[in-house]
Amino acid sequence: MLQRAAPLLAVLCSLSFGASAAGKFSLKSSDVSAAKAIDNKFVFNSFGCSGENVSPALAWTGAPAGTKSFAITAYDPAAPTGSGWWHWVVFNIPASTTSLPSGAGDAKAPKLPDGAVQGNTDFGTPGYGGPCPPKGDKPHPYTFTVFALDTDKLDIPPGGTAAFVGFNLHGHTIDKASFTAKYGR
């Protein structure tokens, strides 16, 4: 009985954990990590913060079979809004892309792959907006996530909110990989 169940168990385990033939889907950054506080280079430059507002370099590996595009988000669930704060939303990243360079979140610089779109953040504009928690708060967690999607393109209207993008991501995500880094002031 166990011998007959083993192939089925292997299939179920690969589905349950989002495993792929390429390996475990993972996201990393050479600029930001869970091991140390986010550097001022990546912090917002407004609202009382004086960072450089540069988006960190990101790289991912092990995308699951069937991936047709990627999306990236940066989110602070501890922002005192009742719903967190979206710091970066990028979608329609071609499936052939496996990294974004530092500074790719600059809405005025052409550092994103052709076809990629930056959605509006909770700052009200597209592009990366770095951490800037209220002074005196304990350090906030900033979660960077890459989504492997089953569609080449999300049809998001210009000015679509991060929540609208998130709704569309939810319906098209095959797998996702994240890491969380912290920043406080």
C-alpha cells in the first residue's frame, strides 16, 4: 500500500510547498537583509525621513514551471493606518527576468525590463517609496515579495491602487517568495 501511495504523496508534497523542477522559489537582496537594519540609502526622503529613496537590488531563483511573468511588492504591515503601507508595486515583469538592479524603482529612470509597470504606492505615486516609520515606533518590518504569475500581463488601469494590483496578483499567483527587513528611527 505504501509503495503505491509514494508517487501520489510526492505530487501532493510538491503542490503543498510550491516546489518546482528548478528548486525552491527564493528571493534575496545584496542590499537589504533580515540580518541588519535597512541602510539610509533605501529610506524615504520626506515625511521627516532623509534617506536617498533608492530601491534595493533584488534577485530570485527557482521560479515554478508555468511562470509567465513576475511582480514585486514591498509592504509594511505595521504602518499605523489600519491596513499597512505599500512601498513598492511592480508588475508585468517578463518571465525571463531574474533580478532588478538597485535603483530600478525610480519612476523616472529606465532600469526596469521592457513591459514592466510600477503601480501606485500608498505615497500616491508610482515608483519605490522607502521606509519611513513614525519617529519613536519600534522598527517596522518591510516585506519584499516576488510573485510568479500564470499570466503574461496584468491588465491594470493607469493609476490603479496597490490594493487593486494585489487583488489581481491573488488571482494569478503560482508561487511567491519573500524576505523581511526592518527599519526604525
